[in-house]
Amino acid sequence: MAFKIIVSQCTQCGACEFECPSDAISFKGEGYVVDPKKCSECKGEFDRQQCASVCPMPNTCVPA
């Protein structure tokens, strides 16, 4: 299961895009999106998903 970004809560700061070790986050259209085919949920790399840990808005990067 990949993570997703709740667009209505996203401030478009871009922090998640630069922290994603899988390069799964990009800006498309009106906001940031997670490519579920690339998202590894940071398993085996980090204890917590990096998108969620750097996001300034609580509960914006969440499991899909």
C-alpha cells in the first residue's frame, strides 16, 4: 500500500518531494502526488515514512 497526499491540506511546500527516498513524489497539476508504483513506504530504509515526518501539516501524507 502506498502513501497519498491529501491535496486540500497540502501547503505545496515541497518538503516531501525532496525527502522521498523512492523519488515517488512529484508536482502535478495543482499539487503534489505520490506515484503508488514507486512508493516503498520507506520500508527497510526508515522507521517512519519520510513524507509524513517532514510534512508541516498533520495527517496530510497518509496511507492510501
